[in-house]
Amino acid sequence: MTTNILLIAHAPLAQALRDCALHVYPDCESEVLALDVPPSEDPEATLVKAEELMQRLSGEQILVLTDIFGATPSNVAKKLVEGTQIKLIAGVNLPMLLRAICYRHESIETLVQRALAGGAQGVMQVAVAAPQNQIKRAYDQKQSNYQQ
């Protein structure tokens, strides 16, 4: 069974994440839906829109991904999944979404673990080495600790 994914996030993040994911996995267009939550929208109106999107995904396993735990999109998502078998993860990032899409054919429990791992492993500090083997220019004769 394939798991469908619903993104609920502050506008324009949900649609932007979906667009990035479809760039990599264009075949999952109907399995990944997005709901952008504008800052001025009433949470009840957002919930109605989310329920409408859920109807389009009805009958399948569903994973809901939202951006910030405790914010409006997350609170709406929590209401949406209450009393269901639908899984909800807060803190979505692109590595998490790509991992979820890649493994959407696995059980929902396994998929949740893979998505969480993908999200965590996608966050890292990147060391940037100083440029090497560059030719010294005439104006570089003065020793300084800055680069352009």
C-alpha cells in the first residue's frame, strides 16, 4: 500500500516543498498534496481546506508533515488527524519529505521512522575550507584576515 503525503505549513513553504519534491519525483503528483496557511487565515477555515484535501487522499495510508510544532499549521494538522490512523510529523524539511516519498511503499510505521531519520540527517554543519592554490595578486601583498 502506498502512503499519501499532505504538507501543511506556513505559506509559501508547503507548496514550495511540494514543488521541489516533484522536481525529483514527478510521478507522485497525486500522492503529495500541499496546503499553504496564510498568516491572516482563521484556523477553522484552514481546517476545512485540510479536510477537503484529505478527502482527495481518502482510502490510503496518509502521512501529514507540518513545519513548526505548536504553530497554526501544526495545530490544524493535529485536529485533522485526531482519532484516525493518520501519522503526523512536525519539523518538515526537504530531506525528510524526499525520504518519505522515496519510501512511501513501506508500512506507515517504517515510513515515519525513515522520514524522521532523513530530516535529522539532512541537517548538518558544513565545513568550508579556505581557498587553496590561488595565485597571489599584486594587491594581496598586504597580510590581511579577510576574503572577498
